[in-house]
Amino acid sequence: MRWYKDRPEEGDFVVATLTDVDRNSAYADLEEYEDVEGLIHISEVSRSWVQDMTKELDEGEKTVAQVIDDEEGDTVTLSLKRVNDNNKREAMEKWKKEQKAESFIENLAEKLGMEKEEAYEEVGFKMQERFGSSFHGFEISEAESEKLLELFDEDTVEAIQEVARDSIDFKQEKLEGKIEMSFPQGDGVKRIKDALSEIGEGVEVNYISAPEYSITAWGRTQELAKKRIDDSVKTIREKVDELDGNFEFSRA
């Protein structure tokens, strides 16, 4: 995976693979950074007293460390004892997602007619810096498209959204509601079909009993599910008003 910064900063949590462990120190490769090595002193291994680091750490072990000194050079000083379980879980999850996002960037490059490196420079790195990871940029590309439009043109945002739809399972979070819809005119059934003809992707409307209908929206996040149900309700409401009908919506 590629990261927008060449080296981590003090306070950053990084994924590290231990490469050389002796009694008093350990060296580690930083998974998100090239040509930067991490050094862990025995005093930064545990809050408990440690006599021999070889009894606490194994070469090849992958872990999360915090950068406590990022002075110029090829080596940064790391701490393990300052990392709690939540820090470790979040850093590992971000790293794993960013690995997945590498294939997203490759697909995006094809859609935009770019080389992979160019797609990283023009899109991936900007999403990493703005959203904390490029994966999250893809993840929110539909629910919060206005944020991406602050960074990219419409064609690029549409390409990002296409890749996200092809690559991420958005049917995870679910929101439900109830619609009451009626038309006093004789051709009410036709008008109802017209009113429901333009509901968005990831949204279903099902008949319960006149005049009630259920509406369900799915999304990779609650934000996306909410946006989808809100957009569809707005579209249906406007269509019903245009067709001189009655419309009410309530959350389930």
C-alpha cells in the first residue's frame, strides 16, 4: 500500500513488523512507509518491568506502535506500552482497509485513463490526507459526495462512486420507514406506480395495505442508508404532489 506521507509524525500509530529483537531493543519495518525503520527501546515495551525483550517479543510479529520521536533520519523511535487496545484495533483496521483500497485505486486508474501512480497522486493521497484513508473516501463517496466534490471534479467523483459500488458491499446497515400515499382520482393505481418509478438504488418500497407502504434502505454505513431513504422519500413526495395526491412518511 502507498501512503501520502513519506514518514510518520510524533504521536502517529503505525503498524510495525518486528525484524530484529535483542535483550534491550528491537527494530521494526513500518508497513505504511518505505525506507523508514522503527526502534523500540526496552523501556517502551511494557508498563511492567522487562528484563529481556526476547522473552516479550518475537521476530516477525506484527503489532501497533506509537511514534514518540520522529527526528530526521531513517529511524523513528516507537513505543508499545503507550498503545491501548482501542488504538491497536483502529490502526490495524485502517491498515487492512487501506490494503484493500489499493485494488480500488487500480480500478479507478483504468476508469480515468491514468497510470496507478498517477491515480495515487491525484486521488488516493488526497483522500488519505482529507479522510484519514482512501478506503474511507470510497466508502462515503455516495452518502457524502459533496465532500469529494470539494477535492475533485464531477467525472472523478462519479468514477470513485462506480468503483465503490463494484468493490464494497453497501447492503449492511438498514433503515426502515412507512409511507401513506393515496390519490382521490379514478386512476390512483397508475399514479402510485408513477410516484414509485424513480426510487433510488438500494431502496425498496413494498405494499402493506391501502394506503400504507413500507420503505427500506440499505447502505454500507448508517449515513449512506439515511441519505438513500431521505432522497427517495423526497423524490416520491415531490412526484405525489405533482400528481395531486396525499403523502405522509414516518420512521419505523
